[in-house]
Amino acid sequence: MSAYRLPGLTGAWINRSQKLNFNFDGRALQGYSGDTLASALLATGSMHVARSFKLHRPRGIFSCGIEEPNGLFEIGDDARRTPNTRATDINLYEGLIALPGNVWPSLKFDILSINNYFAGLLPAGFYYKTFMWPAWRLFEPAIRRAAGLGHAADPHSGHDPDRYDELSMHVHTLVVGGGVAGMQAALEAAHAGHDVLLVEGQSQLGGWTAAQGEAARTQIATLAEQIEKAGVRVVTACTVMGLYDHQYVAAVQVLDENGKIRERLWKMRVEQIVLACGAFERPMLFPDNDRPGVMLASAVQRYAELYGVACGRRVLLAAACDSAYGVAHSLQAAGIDVAAIIDHRDETAAQAPTGVPVYRSSAIVSVKGGQQVTGVTVISHDGLHRQEILVDCIAVAGGWTPAVNLYSMAGGSLQWDERSSMFAPNKDLPGITVVGACAGKLDIGWVPADNRPTSLALSALGQTPGKIFVDLQNDVAASDVALAAQENFRSVEHLKRYTTMGMATDQGKTSNVNAIVLMGALTQRTPPQVGTTKFRPPFKPVTINTIAGGRSGERIKPLKRMPGHDWHTERGGLFEDFGGWLRPAAYPIQGESLEQAAQREAFQVRQTVGLFEGSPLGKIEVFGPDAADFLDLMYVGTMSTLPVGGARYGILINENGVVFDDGIVARLAPDHFWVNTTSGGVERVVLAFEEWLQCEYVNHRVLVTPVTSAWGNVTVSGPKAWALLERAGFYATLAPGAMKHMTIRDIDHAGTRMRVLRASFNGELGYEINLPAQETSSLIDRLWDLGHDLGVVPYGIEALMVMRTEKGFLHVGGDTDGTTLPGDIGMDRGIAKKVANFVGRRSLLRPASLDASRMQLVGLIPVDRKTRLPVGAHVVAPPGPPGAIDGFVTSSYPSPNLGHPVALAMLQSGRARTGEIITVHHLDRAIDAQVVVTPFFDPQGERLNGRD
Amino acid sequence: MMQIQCPWCGPRAANEFYCGGTTAILRPQLDCDDATWGRYLFFRENPKGAHAERWRHTFGCGQWFNVRRNTVSHEVDAVYGITEPAPRSEP
Amino acid sequence: MVETDFNAGSVSVRKIETLVVVALRHLPEVANTLVTALQAVGISAAPNPGQVLGQNPWALWRSPSEVILLATHRNHTDAAVAAMVGTSLACAVNQTDGVLALELQGQQLDDLLLRLVDSRSLPRLPGTSTQARLVDISITLVRHESDRLWLLAERPQAEYLVNWLKHAGACLEP
């Protein structure tokens, strides 16, 4: 005995003329277009289709909607495999492949079903009490293998080939739910002249009403026509998954399996939200109420009416609610044998269909059948009357739970309805109205809160009753709720987290209320006194790639290209991401490694001349009568004393005194400064400048304009730098004898306006030629051509890092961190003399800032002059680790120009320890190094002026 | 995602903005004591309810302005100039 | 540079080879200097937020202290730039070389852009302009006609922008 496809034309949503082939658990099966995977499986008689999470008990399809807790499968294979997906929520398509999750080796003979025999050892919270000794990590791998509900796509199968779309819109009225209440609300809003969008999660409109017979479906069709005529936009297969701040709504639309887009994320800003989400049916609580064949009554009705599937040969209704009677009528009308109605209540006005016995004030106390229901024992509440009934499907109708998830996300509070035993929205919220069943407007008569069999009935059974399940997906039983109460985890928040009820992918849609009612019964509280937990998005599980949309590969984050990019490619540049810019790390030749290339370049530049593109360096025009004053406020050093044409290195600190950027400030005119920042830092510097100007120093007349993209930067450095520029036609006014280091000139070179700054980050004679970005390529190309016999070499970031380390020049963010003050890096000379206030000045006067034992930047040379000190290696006071940290290495490179490794490090009281031998620790290695003063190379800075 | 009313550009998605935290904080003078300076840097009221804060329309006009937002409901009841005093709240 | 002429779905995307972009910066005290500069190129007043005034050059509001002038040739902007010289309370900053200007044309223009930009940030009417967030970069949108629009971004972001335009274009239904 099992489920089967009804003959004839039953099944309003399926198309019997279009067969579809699919595969489940290795079996080739067939269904119809319009079927869900669940309806198709039931139609083939598959009752046992899954195993539960913890106890590996046999399970079957339980519901006909997104609230499904049991029928979770792996769909698809290769890169498109989706684990742990509800069969009730998947529209059948040709070639669908599904596997049960959580079984090994097979559905029928799942080895871990042995867990069920040890259920007593696996109650709620067992993992807090077991697997602790000798150490949790010893058990963890085995437990991880046993847990879980399927496999994600194998990384070797490649990227997800599907395309995910997203769309932003603002709409006046959004109606969530296309049942009768939703459609009526949409019509009303459209007639009031509003722009209305209605979204429905199922593939067709109609909601609960669609399964209430032909006449009801005709009513729905009429309503659907009306809303279309009224101009309402309707989107089906689209589920609102979250309500966010200021009426922002996110919905996921699932598209045709064969189309080019798999899913679409709708992001909507809405004036008026109407929640017409309906209600979920509440299960009945009785022993072994989780067996394959136990299903929600409304689901059994829906499968018959919409999919033409009988969920059993002989169906029993277990009810605490009048709606069960309507289901019984539907099933009988469809030709399905209804065995009886077991009503928990003693009386009701609802009428059973002809020939169907009703057992009042009774409950199921035992279910026969392990892998599928075969029969039940029913005993009256007083324990006196007993029935044995043969059935293969138990349709449970314990009441209804308004789907208040979205309402709760919006901050709405719930109230308990005593008569119908449900939590319903308290009131409408600003911008949000709730209608229909979602608002608790259900005409269902009286429903008892607690629908468990009485203890009299259970003891009359004469044997130990089976487990009463409350949360199917997480295998939470009534005994677990009792355990929580006993261990004083009485608050609803503790109840949830201790037992894990409501924490599975169904978020307790069919379990929350029963668990709350139970906890209340066990602790002499009413359900509202126990309370509810807050619902959070997503309303149903969402494909991660739908949220990601196009954010994959190169689209994940902006990676900027320099204007001279193509030239670097031609030179064989090895590109990497430096601060959000794609830049050559080096230009390896003839099979060189990156490091070899960098060493060669760093050596060569100091012999002849190097070409480097510095376009990513931040460039800001600071203009205005108060510009100089303003820069004095911003920088640690003084900029107002710069002569026109002068340039000065500056450090920027935040109000906490911490260094966050550095760069050269040059003065182009009394009221006009050219400010450079680090390549990754221009945005934060501009943000800081603008914040001070707009919010604090509002009377300062200053205009700050970032121009990083408008200007390219070609940096020429090395002993022959001027020789090369001279060849290229640059006037002698730029020669080292005529133009001092740290000065800037505004020039016209061959008709192009350029700003040439004599500056150096590598310690060589250097020129930073700023020019219109579009001219960068032609200049650097020209210099490359002209420089061949001068030995010109392109050099990348790595070589620059080697050279600047040789000079002891710091790299903000590399040698500094979130605690570094100017004094720590030796940049506090002149602060005492600076009269003007500046950002962060007060913080430099704190005792901690003045502490002589602070970390200070020093140079380190390994004693053996061979071993490169690893960056991040720590200095620990003798006798060595474990011990207090004395310092750590921040930059470290082999120096091709000195023939030994050089490193920079932060060291406590570093500047007072010159000459000291310290030990640097890295993993299991201990390396001795000597603290030295920097620069390592050319300490007098003589190379700045180059040579002919 | 919140929607912020930029006084110049109109209502925009919150991800076009940068939130600068509590506004109208008086900076202590250079000669204040360490405790005062520390409180200024690190201590904030963190109210449950109306919070006057500053926002910058980073992806738009780049301007700073003040917003009074309820930290529980996110309801914004005032948007005013960066140098203006907070308007009186509704009773 | 990445190929900037392509179709994003049914929307054509073409690079505007030369678009002069000048930022006219001014402090509040010299609003009249700004107006004088605009009048020198045939624009009678300063644009309000979201407003585009003029036709070659086009003037867009960027901030209370900034108006952007767009033109096909510097002939159309030189007079304005010249008028900004002479006061230290205003200046003209040429941003031309840093800006990538694309012209997007097609019936599905909005469908395309709503996949990249929040619907509140899109300029809807001809003669309007916004500075907005496109995924993770800041861009300028200038709506000329219901089916024609300019998109201005920083040149270094060209690859990223084109990648996203193509991705969004591939999601458009014909």
C-alpha cells in the first residue's frame, strides 16, 4: 500500500500529455510537466525517500510547500549540484537527477540508522556533554562525516555555470502572496491608482484556495484576470526572502531550468507592503509521528487536487482542527479511501463525509510500520476505547500558524489567539499591512493548543510509546523539550538553541508553535508567556550565488589598470594586485622567478637608470587662500613654510595619533598644493580632508579635488636618470645641478603640460613626471627606446620594495600598523617646534605615547649575513619563546646592492639598542640579528644627485 | 538596506554613503587631561533610540550632513545641515 | 585598453572618443564667478542638483562647490576655464584624461542599468544627471534622451565596468 497517481483528469496543475523523465536514488522514473519533484515521487509510490539528520530515521514527504522538513535531496550533479533542497519546492524538469541526502550506503540500509538505537544517548544538547574527553577535536572529524545533509558541488567540477541575475526597482505597492487575500489586496490597490507588483512563490496563483475544488479555482482564474486588467504586475515562482530597513524587500525568482538565467534577485524599495503570506499547517503530536506516510492534511488535499496524487490507499485524518473535515471531503471526492477522522476534541460543528467514522476525544498512541506507515492504534483520552486501524497515510491537522516570518523581520510583535491557538500579528506596521490567513483571519473554530495524547491513553497502550517528534528536520522530540525544561533552559531563546528546534533550514515553520506550547505545558505557562523567537531572513533557503549575482571572477572587486598598462605587458610585466591596482611586481626574463627578477632590477637601477610607472600614487589638488593653513592642520609636519616649488615628505595621523598615510606635499603656488598619498590610500585621505573641511574647519577656504586618474606618473630613477631625460629633450632647468631634490616644476614639454617632482623612494636620483594620463604610454615608451644604450631597465614593485628597504624608508601599512605613532618611526622631530595645532596632536602627549619602551622602527642585519629574516618573525626576550614579545620583523629582502639580507623591524626601545644582537624566532627557527641604524645603503644620501 | 535622504541628491540606497558616527561631539582643547581626551576618542553614548549622526554621500555628491535616526527602528526623523543644530524632536 | 565598443544585450555601448571634462570648483562666496564662467560658454545659470544645462558644453551639478562641464572639444570650455582664473576662491581642474565616457543607447537602457545601479540613483528624465554607485565604483550618469545616456567613470575602472555591462547585458531578455 502506498501513494499512487490518481486516474482520469485530476491534478489541476499538471499536464498529463507531457511526460518528464527523472532519476531518484538511481531509479529512472517518470512524472508530468507541472509536477514538483515531491508530487512526482509520491505518484510513483515512493513513501520512504529520506533519512533524518541526527537519528537517521526513515522519512517521507511531509508537506506540499516550502515548509518541507523531510524531503531534502541533492539535486543535479557536477558543478550544478545543490545539496539539501526541498523536493516540494522543485519543479520537475526533464533529466532531473536527485539523491537522498544523509544516507550511507543507501536509503534502505543506512548504517547510521544505528544512531536511532542510541537515541537515548543523543538527546538535546548531547554534544555539550559527550565527546569531550580527552579532547573534542579527536571526535570532530568523525562527527563531521556523520553529520551534514549532503555534499556541495565538487570544486574539481568547475565553476557554477549558471547565470544569476539581479534587478533593482522601486514600486508603490508590493503584495507578497498570490492567494485570494493577496489578489484582492492587489486589486484594491490598483483601483486606488497605485503601481502594484504581486509576487507569488508557487508557480501558479491561488494559494490555499487553489486546492479547494474546481469552483474555487474558477474564482481564482476570474480574480487573476481582474488583476491583470487592473494593471497589476504579477511574478510567480518568486519568493520574498527578506524584509529589511526602510521598506527594502529582497525576493528570489526561480526561472526555467533550461533558460539562460537560473535565478533572479529582486531588490525593491516599497512604499506599501501587503503581507498575504498565508499560514502553515500545524502537525499533530503523537508517538512516531515522523514515519513515512505521516503528512500535513492540507498537503494531502493539495497533492490530490493540484497534482492528481493520492498520498495513500487508505488515509486517516488526525485532527484538532475543523479544516481536517474539508480535507476528508476533498479526498473522498477524488476517489481516495478515507479510513476515519480521529478528532482530539470532543465536539465540532464540522461534518465528516458520508461513511467516514469519527473518533472524538481520541488520539493516535502508536504507529505501525518503520519505513512506511501500515496502521495505527487509537485510544480515547480516558484510556477506555481502543481502535486498531489499517492505513498507509496519516493526514495531520493540528491547527494553523500564520506565516509571520516577514512581519517579524519588520519588527512586528505577535499575539496569541486563545481560540484558534495561534500566534498572529498584533497590528499593522507603518507601511506594512497584513491580510488574510497571514493576519490570523482564519475561520477554523476552536483549536486546542496541546494536541498530545493524554497520559491515560498512553498508559492504556500497554507498551512504551515511540518518540513524539516536534521538529522533524532536526530530530527534536517532546522528550528533548522536557529535558530542556528540566535543565532550566526554559526561555524560548534557550529552548530553541538547546534543543535546536526551529534551527533547521525550515526555521521551524511546522515546529515552533508546538515546541512553545509544549514548553508552556511543562512549565505551567501559556504559549505567549513562553514567547516567540525573532525570525530572520531568508524566509526560505537561498542559493548563495543568487546573492552573489555577478560577483565572481574579475567582477568581485574593482581592479584598476594604469594608463601605461599595455607597455608593461609588452615588457613582460608580471602583474599582481597592489592596493587595488594591477601593477607589475617585476619583469622576469628568461625563466627568472619573481624574486630573481626583482633582485636583478634592484641592482640594475642603481647601476644605470630604471623606468617605473607611479600613476596609482594618489594625487590631490588642494587650492585656496587657507590651503597652507589647512595642510598644517592635517599633517604632522609643517607645510605652510614650503616655498613655491618646494616639496616635503608628510605623515598623516588620525585623531588617535596613529599613522594612516604618507606622501609628498609640493607647493605649486601660494594657494595651490599638489598632495601625493600612498597608492591605495587616496580615497581615505580625501575622505579625511573633506570631513575636516565640511564638518569642523568650515571657515577654511579650501577646495580639495582628487585627480589621480587624470594624471599619469612616469618615474625615472638611477645614476643616469638625468642623462636619459636630457636625451628625451627635457630642459636643463631640470638637471640635478639646477633643480634641487624635493622640488617641483610646472613645465611644458613638447606641447604637453607636465609637473616634474624631484623625489626618490629608492634613494637614487629620481624624477616623478606627472603628465596627462593619456600621454603616459608614449612618454614611457619614448624613454625606453632612447635609454637602451644607457642600460635602462623597467622595474616593478618588488624591486622598489627591495630598494626602499635598503634605504630604510618605511611603507605605511607594512612597517606600520594600527598602533604606530610618528615617534615610533622616527618622524617626530619638529613636532615640538611646530606651533600650529594638527590632527592627533593631543594623542601624542599621552603617557603611553611618550613611553620610551614603545616599539620603534630599526634596521636588522642577520649575524650570518645570509639568512633572510622572515617577515612577521618575532623577537622574544631571552631565553626565548614562550615569552613576552619584544618586537617583530616588518620588511625583509636580500639586498643585491649590499650582498646580504636587510630587514626593518619594530623593536621595543629600538633606537636605544643599536648594535645589540637579538634573536628572531620563526616557527622552529631562531636567527640572530644585529640592530643597526638605517639607511643600510648610501647612508649619506649622496646618490640622490646622480652622476653623469 | 536603509535608504538615506541626501539633502542634495534625494533618497539613495545606504550603500552609497559612509556613516561617520555620532555627530556634534565637542572636541576638548589641547590642554585637556588624558581622561577627557580618552573619553572624547573612545566613549560614545550608544543610545537605544534617537541618535544624531553624520553621513557622507561618498558615491554621490561627497557632502556631509546630519541625520537623526532611531537605532532600534531605523526611523529617520530629521536630516539637517552639518553645521546646523539638531531640530527639536516631535513630542 | 579593454574593448569599449560592444552590445550589452540590445543596448549599444560606444566610447566617446573625445569628451572634455572640466571640474569648476568654487567656494560659496564666489557663486557669481561660477555663473560668469558658465555664461561665457552660453549657459545662463548654475545647474541645480540633478540638472543638466546647456548643450556642448553641458553643465552638471556635482556638489555645492563643483559643477562639471562636458564638451566635445576644449573650444567649448576654454572661455569658462579662463573666467575661473584670477581668484583664489575658485579654480578649474581638467579631468579629461582621467574619464572614460561611454554612450549607451537602446530601448532596454533602464533594464540594463537597473541591474547595476539602485533604482533611486538612475536619472530618469532627459536633462537630468546623477552621481551614483555602479556595483562598487562611483559613476556619473547623464540622461540625454529616454533611450540615450552617457556613463562616465574613471579610466582605470574600464575593465571592471565593461565586464559588468556585458554581464548585465547577457541577463536581458530580448
